[in-house]
Amino acid sequence: MKYALWSVALVALLSACGEKPQTLGTGKDASSYTGTGKAFADGGWKQGDKASWESHMKARTQQGQNDYSRMN
């Protein structure tokens, strides 16, 4: 009984050391402004247009995600 308890504890302790390697997936790295190729996109944003993407992200940040502007 004593050895069984120690062996269970040893297995539990050593199982934490067995981390699997982390990979990035497909390796395909596309910029966000290129879009997904689907028709479901914001009305004023053109997929592939970096300037349009940046202006939409700036407006979104200022209107909905800026806590300083919400406090006033």
C-alpha cells in the first residue's frame, strides 16, 4: 500500500514535466487587413485595403473600446 501511494505520487509529479511541443499551426501568416475572402465584412471596409483597415480600427477603438472617453 505504501509503495502504491508513492508510485501514484511519483507518476503525478512526473506527468507535469511532459509538456508537448507547441507549433504555430499551418505556418500561413497573413495580415489582418487582407480579410477572409468572405462577404461578411463591415460596410465601409474593403478587404485588402490597409488604410481602410487602420481607419476602421482607429474609429472602433475611439468609439467603443476607449475607457477614457466613456467616463465623461
